[in-house]
Amino acid sequence: MTKETGNHFDVIVIGGGAIGLATAYHLNKRSCKTLVLEQFNFKNQLGSSAGVSRQYRIPYPEEYMVQMALDAQPFWNELQNRTPRKLLDKVGTLWFGDPAVHSTEGNIAEAEQALKALNVPYTTLTSKEIEGKYHFKNLPDTYTGLFQADGASIDFKATIETLYEAAEKSAHITLKEESPVTDIKQVGKLFEVVTPKGTFISEKLILVPGPYIDNVINLLNFRIEATYWNMSSAYFKKTDPSMQYPTWFVFQNAIAQNGNQFYGFPGVVWDHPEYIRVAPDFVIDPLSDPDQRSLVPNSQELAYTSEWIKNHMTGLDPVPHFTSTCLIALSKIANKELLIDFAPPYVPNNKNIVVYATGWAAKFTPFLGKILTDLSLDGHSDFDITPFKLGYNFFKAI
Ligand code: BEZ
């Protein structure tokens, strides 16, 4: 098959972020003539693929999520073989804080149970051990922690660039940017996807537009219930150049109306190596529409982060630098962080439309591309998507 033979494709992938490119990567392996449509430019900073680092972690309170993180590992190894750049810096995952707190990331005690059930090795830590081994300070005595050595800091920029270069080189993949989808028509078994750059035809659609999910699925007469977080982030200068942290997440009860969870990274060679990234895992004002987002981080969220660093971290100056934002859709459905499914049954040809939406999925990038490809081409995937299915949690668009 050739790259550009008119407007007909086997599969059109809508969304050219990390997950869209990972899907193209796997469609290429199946020799599928694929078009990837990106509404902005590839490698943009306007969606959930913004920023340069992410956490790969295995602890989750649900066993199926632990299994998914484990299953993702060989796909990371395979992608790693395509680039000399180190994609995962295996510094480990440190989870610590109040063991009773349930956050958007889960709960420490439940994660321990899930790790045990799947025989994943980890060590438990007391408050004093967390301070002694990992440079935190002034932690309440009641805090506990777990350390899981396979956790990593993901070079997300290198990941996206590796996937993008693979797509560019492929004879089967066509990449089109500045191509927002304005209409999707169904003509018999075929989809006609309308963009300002032309109308493209395919038998199958894979929809991965990140936080812009509703803009696309509304065209097929359904929508999901999501809230949108414009997440702030900043770098903090090391006052001790040798200071190093693992990837970490602190579980704490909210203070008044505001979140109180933070997460951070090691210093990384690929971005501001003299600095360390620390970020709040909460937003003060969730958005009801992705168009409400701003590229300016919320100053109060950054002020809380600085305060936490001042009180609880060593070797860092608490003044934020190199700030950024990342926009994410979060499912409003309890216990369903990721939604992976076919379109609802009332949508014509629904089994030819595969959707991934919501949640923190960067750690699954190459594996999710494989799952979406298998669902699209085979109608099923070896990885059981039952926990991620929309069920009755879709709504007719009005
Ligand atoms: C995650 O591992 O899923 C995650 C970590 C920090 C912030 C948000 C999500």
C-alpha cells in the first residue's frame, strides 16, 4: 500500500497527540492505510500531550489498572528499541501521605492490596524513612509510604517524537495537521470525514482527540460526562545540585476548598536539568468546556505548590520557573478513569468506531495504541476492556 493514494483510507484516526500517534504506530504494523487528523499542529502544547515528562507507575487501587501498567512494559521496551533516546528513566515510584486519603490517583492501602494480589514487589515506609531516604521533611508521623522500583519518569517529548518520526517514515500513514473535523457523514458502511483540508473516506474511525472528545463525538450524536482540568506545573531550581528525587505523589486531605495533593519528578537531562518539576494534582476551578482553558497557570495553585515545597522538600528553591499547563478531560463516572469502547449501539456502524477518552493515560501510550488498533481491526483486544466500557454512561448529543 502507498502513502497518498487519494482520499480513501482503511482507518482515520482523529487526534494526533501521543495516543493518536501510538495508534498509527500499531496500524502501520498491520499495514493499514491510515490517516491521522490533528486539529492543531503535531506536537502542540494545547491538549493532554503537552509538557515533556510524565510518570510511569504500577501502583493503582484497582488490580486491572496494575495489570494494565504491567502489560504496557513490553510495548515501552519495543518503542525504546526504535530510538537512542531513553524513554523511561527508572527512578521508582514513591507514594506517601495520609493512608486514609482517597485521591484521584487512588489510595495507598488499596494500592498495596492490588500490588500484593499481582505479586508486584514494593517496600513500605514510615514517615521517618520517607524523610531519611527521599529528602522530604516535616512530614506528620502518621504518614506512610510505599516505594515501587519499576516506576519511571517518562521522556514524553521523546516518546511523541519517536512515534511521530515512525509515522512520517511509514508508507502506510498520512499525517495531516491543522485539520479539525467539522462533520462526519455516514454513507452506507463508509465514513466521510470533513475537514478544511478536504473530505476523507474510511471504513473505520478511531477517536482519540483528548480533551476535545465531545467536539468530535457530538458529530456522531453522542457525548460523555467529563470535567476539564487545566493543570498547572512548574520547575524549581535545585539549591543542592546533587539533589535527586524519585517520581512521587503525596496523598493529603484537602484544605478548605482547595486540593492538597502534589506530585513531582527527578531532575531530568532532557529538560531544565538544574531544576526539578513539582506540580499540584488539583485545580481550583475545574472547567465545563475545554475552550475555557488558559495557557497561563493558576497562580494560587502554584503558590500552594511553592508553600508545600518550602515546608516539605529539601534542596529546592520554592520559586516557580518555566511554568506550563496541560488540559485533561476527567470522566465523571465513578471508578472509570479511562473510557475505551466502541461508539454506543444506536450510532450506525458503531463497531467500526473506537473511542478512547479521559484520564491520565500517558503511561500506557504504546499499549493503548495496540489496544485501540486491535479493537478497530479485530473487533476485540486481548486486554479486557470491560472496566473501561461506556456502559450506559454516554448521552445523546442534542
Ligand atoms: C498518574 O500517575 O496517573 C498521575 C500522576 C500525577 C498527576 C496526575 C496523574
